[in-house]
Amino acid sequence: MLENVEKMKQDLLAKAEALGKELPLNTLDELIDHFGGPEHVAEMTGRKGRLVRRPDGSVVFESRAEQCLSIDHVNLKEKERFMNGDK
């Protein structure tokens, strides 16, 4: 029984991964992608993570967390990077 459940889970994850290549990102993630990705765009939101398109076209979930920083502090760091012209 447990083996069947694990196989069903793996099949579902494989289908979701394949479908992810066909689905658009959400609007905010599309804008970030359009302007060069999270390395070039400062994001100051309450989101804990974002969808990032890789060069091969695949999409992965990426946490916005940085070492030892709360989401509020991540936003302050992003603001600082924007104001310094880094993003």
C-alpha cells in the first residue's frame, strides 16, 4: 500500500513538473523575469518565495530568504540595493 502511494506521489510530481514548463509565471514573476531576474530587480513584497525561470526554460520555486534575515529585513536589504543602484 505504501509503495503505491509513493508511486502515485512521484507520478503526480512528474506531471506537475512537465506542466510547469507550459504555464506562465504569475504577473510579478513575469515582470521580474522580463527585466533580468532577481539578480537585477529589487523586490519589496511580503512574499516568502518566487518562481524563477531558468535559462533552460524550466521554472523553480526560490525562497526570498537570506541568511538570518526576516522577510522585513530582506525587503530593507532589497531597498538598500535599489537605492545604491545595485538593482
